[in-house]
Amino acid sequence: MLLDTKTAIVYGAGVAIGSAVARAYAREGADVHLAGRTMATLEEVAQRIRHDRGAAHVAQVDVLDRAAVAQHADAVAASGGIDICFNATSNDDVQGAPLLAMQFEDFLRPVTKAVTAHFNIATAVGRHMTGRGRGVILVMAGGREAIPRLGGSHVAWAALAGLCRQLAAEFGPHGVRVSWLLSPGSPGYDEHDQRHDGTSPSEAQDGTGPGEAEDGTGHGETEAAGAPGTAGLLVRHLPSYDEVANIAAFAASDWARTITASEINFTGGAVVD
């Protein structure tokens, strides 16, 4: 298994991507600590992991509370160290309005939250990882696209990428890797939720294709040579949550030990390197 004997913390483990990543890490042998704001959703993810014979622990943590994040990281580290950290927390952004019609406070909110959360997380786990001489810190980010009506989200993602580069430069000499994952979005389901005929529950109910975006931006009709929501993707396929999680498992493993200060781009060609 890719992550056998590793200890991982997944922040935002109750949300779709965080849940999928936590389950993938457990499947690959990691002892997974689920951190988030809502205990009920975290417990659901933990029960699913345990049902599949994985190891999961749950803690309520506000990532904007630096002391709380540090206290939780200290507790996990004391039980055997921290090898992997994945940040899947949300930015609480406002999308859909042009910048000319947006209040500055609404624009700035996701930027402030994203940078604050990842700074708190990375410095808390980084102290332990650098002391041990190994570790991996990952987050969903990006910022190289040119997409309208995203509010402050685009700036938040770009800021995260910049923060990751600086963290990688400072932590790298101590054996710690820092990278960010760039996704074109996900259809809104994972492989566990698919029916035996390969379609998702939403496809069975309303006829939408597997490319229907999580935020509802899919077009709802078949596009030329691709599923809904895949315009601009060369491979015309949106990664499922499970596929995102598989990439996160690879990025956290020793197979990716030379990848740091890097964007892991799986946008299907929407963003060309």
C-alpha cells in the first residue's frame, strides 16, 4: 500500500473532496485523523473508513483558530508523528457576480480565509514535520486560469499557490514537501455512489451527464465530443472525487518524493503547462 504506516491529517474531512481523500489515505494504509467543524459529518466519514477496515480518528477543529489547530497537531504528533497533511477546507466564497457589482468585503473574504487557514495548518504540522525530517503538505489551489465571475476565489487560489512555494522553500531543506492540486472541478459524486450501469444517481434522476459540475455550472446537455461541464477540457472528462483522491494519495506517497513547490495539474488540458 502507498501509505502504509503513515499518519495523515485531513482538514475539511467532512466535505466531498476531503472525505474522498481521507478514505483513499485509509485505503492505502494510513492512520487518518479527520478534522473539521461538524462532528456529525466527520463521524459519518470515520464510520465509512472503519467499515472498510481502515483507521480513523475524529476531532472538531476550527482552522481559523491558530491555537486550536496547533493543539490538535501537537496531540496527533505525540501519538506517533505526522507524515501527511491535506487541506480541503472551503473558502466561503461568493461567485456569480461581476467584480463591478461585488462588495470588497465579499471579494476579500475567501482570500483571507484561505491564506489564514493554510498558514495555520501548514505551520502547525510543519513544526513537527521539519523536526522529524520528513512530511508532505497538500492543498487544493491554482489561480492560473482566466475565468469571470469567481469573486475572490481566483485570487485566493493564487495566494495559496504562492504560500505553498514559500513553505516548500523553507521546509524543503528539512525533508518536507509542499505542493498544491489543480482540478477542473468534479461531477458531484464519487465512484461509491455510481450505479451498476456506471451512471451516477443524478444521471438516473434527471438525465444529466457525469460531467455536471458540483457547483451547478454544468450545461445540462451533451456537448460535442464530451460530457456536460467539460468544455475546454482536452480529454472531456471531469475527475470524480475518487479520482481526485487517488491523485492526492500518489502525491502524498514516496512515489512522488521529488515533487515539491509544484502544482499537480489534472485539469484535462484546460490549463496547459
